Amino acid sequence: MEPEIQGPKHAVMPSGDAVTNGPHESPANGSDGHEIRDLYWVFVGNQGLRAGWSVLIFYVLYSIFNRILGTVALTIDPDLAKFAFSPTVMLIGELIPFLAILGAVSVVARIEQRSPLTYNLTGPRAAIHFLTGLAAGFAGLSVLVGALSWGGWLHFGGVALDGAGMLRFGALWALAFLLVSLVEEGSFRCYLQSTLTRGINFWWALACIGAMCLRLLLNSQGQGVWGVYVIALLGLAPCLVLQWKKAAGSSFWQAAWVTSTAFGYIHTSNNGENWIGIFAAALIGFVFCVSVWATGSAWWAIGCHAAWDWAETYFYGAADSGLPAQGHYLTTSATGAVLWSGGSDGPEGSLLVIPVILLLLVAILVLYGRRRKTAALHVRTLEQAAG
């Protein structure tokens, strides 16, 4: 088997094993022929702690750690409460959830008797995939900016920094967005995608997504929430078909539906987002899930996410999810119809972001999909020969 082209081990699990909170052992039968399901069965399956309990414990621990670390940081520097989109504030602001996630994952992994790296970080050629992701993220955002400029929806100003400032802010923003990527990809494409894959089916995925949409419907205002509704609807039919056919590996895609929708959901709290920007966040979340399936780890996604944000915010000086930054290299401004320019949302709010994201998806499938298919065929041949 060629290790560099395997997907995550749990991505090939038959969907029939994904139930409620995770695959479980067949319970023993009593003298009357009925199944005996004791308290142990409620919490533990044949892969250890059931996925639902694992996610709940992770969320509680993360919330506790994040609150403690945030309180300590504000006690040391109260000015942190006055948010400014600068690299130093971002570094501190993202370091807190990063440490909270690291602590929560470490505890959950200890409970589950796993290594934290098993949450979609153990794939081969991690460095190569990370660097490839960096290149893809910068190239993808550059294509988007180029298309906006060609169409007259984005205009370039002058260079905003001198030589020393360019190097300093470039490095600081690179570190800040690496932390952003580690926090968001570590949460969604690493821990949640890995854990939900071993313990979800269509009906539980539908329940999770329905709960998110209901909460937005009851509590949110503005057009941005429609981006979540659109990605939720787009995943409905494919995931239902996978469940109906009991397709091998369907639990991975049910989990991808949930994590991608949730990724769009968390971006609805950003100021200046429109529905295209929210949908784009959810769509690229799905592309990142595909990259996990194709490469065997989340390292490509981590690199792509960091480079995309760095190019958008620092290099081109555009708004990122509605947030203009301090300390950027180039200066750009959006003009024209918001549908095409993105308006205050930045390039991610332009309709043109969708074909660019789909281009990234095609690139992943072309670069890695065929190798993965060849590896799967090779494994199947070996299994048949052994059988």
C-alpha cells in the first residue's frame, strides 16, 4: 500500500456502523432473547468512548479553559477587550483558543486512550501537504483578486508599508493566521471531523444541522444566515442517498456535512458578512474536508487556510470576513455592485469566490484523488488475494 495516498482510516468505515453516538458493540442477549444494554453500553462502544460524549466533554473543557485563559489575559492587559484587527491583538486573541483546544483535545485523547495526532494529523508527507496547501491558498486568493480587478470591482492603491514594516507586519500576520488556521482547522477538520466520522449517520447529522438552522432562524438577523441554509440544503440529498445505499465511508461525508455547515454558522457572528461570504466559508470548509479524505490528514487544509487569510488581509490589504486590518502591504478598495465586489465583506463576499473555491476542489481531486483511488484498488486486490 502507498501510505501517502491513504485517507483517514475511519473514512472507509461502513455507514451502517455509524449510529447515534458511535459504533457500538453488539449487546449480549438475555435469557428471553432481548438485547441487554447496560449503562456501560450507553457511554462506550467498540471504538471506546462514544463520539457524542467525546464531543460534549471536549466542548465543556474547551469552554472552561478558554474562559480561564481569557480572564487571565484580560487581567494582565485590560486593553485586549478593545478589539482591533491588528497582528499583535490577533496573536494574543488566537493563542487563547489555541491553548484551550490543545488542552481539551489532550484530555479527551487521554480518556479515549488515543494520541492527539490521530485526529486527522497522522497522514504521511505532512510537510509537503502543508507547503502545497500554502501555495494553493495564496494562488486561489490571487486568482480571485485578479478576477475582481479585471472586472473593475477592485482597485489597487499604493504600497502601504516601507521595507522594515513590510517584513515585520508580514511575519506577524503570518504567525497570527497560522494560529487562526490551527484553531479553526484543529477544531473542525481535525477533532470534530475525526470524531464525528466514527459516530454519526444521516439522521444525527440532520438533527445537528437542523438545530443550527433553527437557532439562526430564532436568534439572528440579516441576510448572512442564508449562506448556512444554502449549504445545509445542498448536502441534504447526497447524504440521504449515502445513508439509503449504506455506502462504505458515508459517515465521513455525513460528518463533513455537519462540520462544513457549522463552519459557516460560526462566521455569522462576524461584522460585515453577507450570505455569499457565509456560504463561501461553509463551501471551503467542505473543500478542506475533501482534502482530508484525499491526502489522509488536515495539513493541506491548515496551509491553505493560513495562506488564503494572509494573502487577503496582509498582502492585498482587502477586508477579511468584513474586517479591515492594520498593517498591510498593498492597498485595495472594492467598487461597484456588492454582488460582484463583495462590498464591506471583502473578496470573500463576491460571487466570484464560489468558482475559485470550486477550482481548489478540482485541483485537490486532480492532484490526490487518482492516487487515492489507485491505493484503494490496490488494497482491495491484496485483500481478495489474502482471502
